[in-house]
Amino acid sequence: MPDSFDALIDDALARLNRAVRDRDAPMHSPVVVTGDGDARIMVVRAADGDLAALRFHTDARSPKVRTIAADARITVLAYDPFDRVQLRLTGTARVEQTGDWADAAWAATSPLGRRCYLAMVGPGAPLSAPESALPADLRDHRPTLAQSEAGRANFAIVLVRVTAFDWLRLGRDGGLRARFERSECGWQGEWIAP
């Protein structure tokens, strides 16, 4: 188990990078909490090399897009129940619907992954019946690449600038915990009680 600040930073990054690559990784779908306290599960799509930024995808019609525009504070909470390791990352977020990063993320998304952006209404919109908001002709099959392109208008990325994080391992021995703050010199850590 990691026992130095550098080892904990490396461990956190390795866990998040595995989550990006492997949909079965424990931290693939962390809880993301916006500044208004609303929490939701999101899929982590990218983690940069020094844990300074994370990327998520969202529907541009989602209420969280307006929330982030009004209050950029954000927390990401990921947990690995097998190793009993929790990561709590805090920082600020911004939403980009256009530009190089959004375009690259869209281009890298499979037609099946794009399907949710083809919904007739945005997340949280009222429906008249208990059903999917997808058009009937797309509910039971994968869209073609050409069909999926219509979803681009609803696609956005959430970029999280991580300014602090907390690494916690729960254990019978009392556990281990450290808190990190980003400074001009990189991550500065301190040991804290679990």
C-alpha cells in the first residue's frame, strides 16, 4: 500500500486512468456534486497526467450545465470497494459545447455512446409516460455513425480543474489518509487522521 505522498498521487492517477480505460474499474462512475449540492453519477472520460484535470461528458440541455455556469465549484467522489480506497477531488468546472476539446471528445465517442444525445428532450424534462426520451426508431438498436451525428448539438464536456484532493484507505488498522492542495510547485500533501 502506498506510504509516501508521491506514491499516493501516483495511486490516485493510476486508479482514475484505469477508470477511463476500463468500464468495469471501480472508479469508472464516480459521484459528481455541483456547487448547489446536487449529486449524480457520471463516467470519467479523461484524467490528465498530474491529476490537475478530469473530463466528463454531458447533455448540453442538462440542468447541471446551468448550475456550473452559475457556480463552478465541484466535487468528484470515487470509491474502490475492493481496496477500500476513496478519492475526493475538489475544484472548479466549466462546460464546453464547442471548440477543439469538445470536437475531439465527440469524434472519439462511439455511435452507441452518442445515442443518449439523440433524446428528444434534455435530462430532467417531464415525460407523459414511463419511457425513454429516445426516438422510437433508436430505442432498440445502435445508431449508425451518420444517424448519431444529430446528437452533436446536444453534446458537451465538463472539464474539472482539480485544486485539492483527499486520498483515504479504510482498514482495520485504522486506515491511512492524506490531503493534497495544488500549489505553484505542484501537489503539497499532509497526513491527516482517517
